[in-house]
Amino acid sequence: MIRPYRYFIPLVACLLLAACAPPPPLARLEKNATIVALGDSLTSGIGGRGITYPQQLAEIINRNVINAGISGETSAGAKTRVSALIAAHQPQLLIICTGGNDFLQRQDSEQTKRNISAMIETAQAANVEVVLIAVPRVLPLPINHSLYGELADTYNLWVEDEVLKTVLHDNRLKSDQVHANGAGYRKIATDVAALLQRAGAIE
């Protein structure tokens, strides 16, 4: 008698392993490589008193990191800037950290997802690699929206999906309910650098 479960269990195991497999390695960042950090106030550094995560990341990994954060900007605004930023800076890597203002304004999350998807496709069409930073919805508690994981799966991207939740859960790391302080921005930079190391972009 054939027992279907004998074949079903290995199949499920293979599918789970495939789902848990990391994305392909990032290309090694040359010493003269440029990274563009695109985002809103969490990128521009509101609350950090002069400390921003792009500036801290540049110091940690010894690469040029452009701070392309604009406070208050939504994903729709970020989408309009991607092409010009790529043309101006010729980055090897684009770090996208946007969506928080969309959530605060209760915008349609599917539109947010489409906006970020368009940014990813614009970058990939220009041979620029992409890393995502998941931005949590902060009310009532910092919880990541599923769209970041979905986009990471769709485009096979590396995503840092823990650090902002950690920062916004910890009063020692934030300046207010939705922004990091200097220590928080250092934490973001450290965790992004660790992701880049795991991904093979830096040693």
C-alpha cells in the first residue's frame, strides 16, 4: 500500500528549507563604492542630535554613504527621487527605509508596497543592488508590516527586519515615539553593517 505522507513530508521539508534560504550574496563593495540610503526622518536623523545612521554606517564600513533621507516623506515621494539619485551618485547599493509616514497617515498599504516595488525595479534596472529596512507600524506597538517580507521574497532581497522594532521598543534608544536618538541610530548602523557582512558585501 502506498502511503502518500511518505512523500508529502519530505516535500514540505524541502519547501520550508527553500523558503528559509537566504537571498543570493551581495556583490563585494569596493572601497570607493557609493551607497545611497533612501528614506524619511529615520534616515535623515531626526532626534539624533547630529548622529544619523548613514553617517554611522559610513564610519563602520569605511564606504561612502549618501544620506538621502527627507523628514516627513512618504513612499510616494521617495519613489519620485530614485532615478535622479541613481543618476547623480551611481551607487552600487541602495538601502530603502521608507513607509513609516504612510502608516502614520493610514495610507493604503498596498499602494505603499507598489511604491517600494517600483523603487526596487528602478534600481535593479540600473544594476544597483537593494537592501530593505523594515519600518514598523508604531501604534499601539512597533510591529512590522508584512509588506517588507513579501517584497524581500518577491525580489529575493536582504532585509533588516529587527532593528527598528528593537529601537522603537526601547526608550533608551529613541528620542520620541517614532524616532531614534543618537544611540538608536548607532544601533541601526551597526545592525545594517552586520547584515552587509552576512550578505558578503563587506568583510
